[in-house]
Amino acid sequence: MKKTTIAIAVAGIVVVGALAALWMNGSTRADDVAGDQVQTSQPVSAEDSAAVKRGEYIAVAGDCVACHTAPGSKTPFSGGYGIDTPFGTIYASNITPDNQTGIGQWTERDFYRAVRHGIGRQGENLYPAMPYNAYVKVSDQDMHDLWMYMRTVKPVNQQPPETHLPFPYNIRLAMRGWNLLFFKNSGFDANSSQSAEWNRGAYLVQGLEHCAACHTPKNMLGGDTSAYLQGSSLGQWHAPEITGNTYTGIGQWSEQQVVDYLKSGSNQVAVASGPMAEAVTNSTQHLTDADLRAIAVYLKSQPGSANQKPAALAATSPLMQQGANVYQANCSACHNSDGRGIPQLAAGLRDNPGIMAADSSSVITTILEGGRGAVTLNNPTSGAMPSFAWKLSDQQIAAVSSYIRNSWQNAAPAVTSQQVAAMRKQLKLTPQLPDNGEPAH
């Protein structure tokens, strides 16, 4: 979608936002349970230790540290992480209880309004890079416990960079219109026809774990589409479908395979990489097995997309033959000639839904950049893959990508050299080598 089209749409929701001011003030989910007397920086009594412990678990489940900690920082929650969006870079705030640069002067009600409604202490609207549209489902008890935990975090006096989006995306008033269009201001609704385990999984997926933030496609204004959890583009990565679809989803995975993946970053089918590896390292590996199984039950029950496996590319085609040669020379030692990989070390490629997604961004990125799996307690020495950007040409990468997407009963659209070239440029990697292996001139 062209930026000019988006700009016109943003201008439209600015008008809607102005009309939505009364809505924002009058229909927010009640925060009366939260007090205005105690500030975050005030000490926590020993009697509150149980709430603090529960709140630490909530913070882990919500993966707060991922966005509110700058890369390489030794001070968790001190902000500064840049979140790249189609509209510009949004910098996460300092949420330590520091009085000057953090949330030390916030009350519990201030905290609730920011986390569950996207409203800052001064009444400003937050951008939905902060997933308040998911956190609105967090219960009052969990919110209270989370606030109690945040009061015990070490305060850090550090001012993160300010967010400066270009016009018209810098108009905070527009967020009121965005909220009116895309923000469902209600808590979690349990489904009485489902089990307690299913509902626990739904609560975690829809709320704290905010899975839809990455795995549900977005419209041109960043709102969720109706294709719930059916996969979405994240720039250089593709967040795959995580529904019961048996082709591009996790319908063929057992519940235990889902648990293993979230606990250790790998299972017999796939290895977490990119943003998902970070989510496993920071969040899901620390959840209880009961919560992970609840997540698995809920995800596998989702109907998912209508994606069906197409006919695979003919193994005799020139593209597939070239890909087979590249694979045998560069990939088979770790991923095996049958594509099964090595558990907890090298990703399995056969029957891997992430490999067969229509969007091949993750496959191309991994070959170009290399990567490392999630570092977890169950797998502290996770496997790593080297970059092949220096060694393989765009055509060779397109061929081997197409090969792994269409071998061992896999089937997916072919990858083109133009797609690889575009990703190489986006990643700012070294120019390609020609197919003969000689340095490019």
C-alpha cells in the first residue's frame, strides 16, 4: 500500500479520533480497582511477597523485557529498544520505578491505563506497538500482581530516545480514531463450552502472550484483520500460521511437540529463529508445563486458514536440480539429505509449516544472515547456522530455497532471484557472488 494512501487514511482517522474523545473518556474498561494513593517507587512490604512473585511470572508471560530493554543493555526494563514499523521507529519507554525517567511517580491506576488502554500518565495516547489491545484482556488480579512486581525492579535513571514519526503518523490524536476502529475495550471472555485448560490457553494467547501481534495479518493502518493467527509479514521475517491448519499451521504437531517447541525452542519438526527465538528465550521457556499445554490445546483448536498444499515443483525442473546441488554441497551435513535435521541443533525442513509458508521471507533471511536458535535452560548450547550471503548468489539461494520448499513431500511456491536480491538489499548485506563463485566486480 502506498504511503500516500496510508496518509489519507490516517487523516481520516484523525477526524474520527476527534469525535472519539468522549468515547475514550467514557467507555474505557473500569480501573476503579486500582488505587491513586501509592506510587510505583514506594517500597513493597514483606506481606506482598506472594503478589510480587506472581507478578514476576506475569511479566515473563507478557514478555515485557523484550521491548523495554535495549539490545546489549545490562539494565532490564530501562527502555530504548527501537520497534521498526511501516510508519517509522517507535522507541520503548523506561518502565523501571525511577522517578525522573521511568514510572516511579505513577500510581497503580496510571499503570493500568497505560498497559490495558494505551493511555499515558499525561493522558496521551500510546502507539499500538505497545500491545494494549491484547493486554486489555489481562485480569485485575494479574494486573495488580504485575504492578507489585514492577515496584521491586531496580530503578534505572535512563532517558530512552524519543519517538519522532513523520507527519501525519505523529498525530497522537489519530490513535483515538484507531482505538475506535480496532480496539475492543473489554476483558477476557471465557468460553463456557470449552474446558478450563482451553480457556487458560485462550487467556494466555489472546492476552499476556499477545500472539496475534505477530501472527495475525495487519491492515494498512496496523489493525488486526479477521485472519486470526494465520501468519503475518514482519519485514525480513514471516510469522507463520499457528492454527490447526495441517499445511501451513501446526495441525500436524502433537500437543507435546508444541510444548517442546515453546519450552526448548525446538521439536522434531522445527527450530525457533529470529523474533520467535527471542520470545522463547525471554518468555515461553519460563512458563509452567501446564500453561504451555493449555496454549497448545487452544492453538490447535483454531480453525485457521483455508490454505491447501499445492502441487510440488517437479524434481526434474532446472531450478530444483540446481537447488539440489546447492543443498547437497552446503546444507545436507547439518540438515541431512532427507531434510530431517538434528533435534535441538539443526532445523528439520520436511513437513515444516514455516518452510512452506507462501511468504518465503524467513527462509531467505536465514540463508542470507544465518542465525542462532533460542537459548534455553533445556537447550543452553543452541545450534547456529552461518551466513551464506558471501558464498551463494541470489540465483543459488533462490534455487536452494525452492528446493527445500518442494522436497520430502513439501510443496510451496518457487522463490525467485529477485526476491533474494530485494532481501539482500533490505538486510544491507554484501553484494552477491556470481554463480561461478568468483568475486563480483
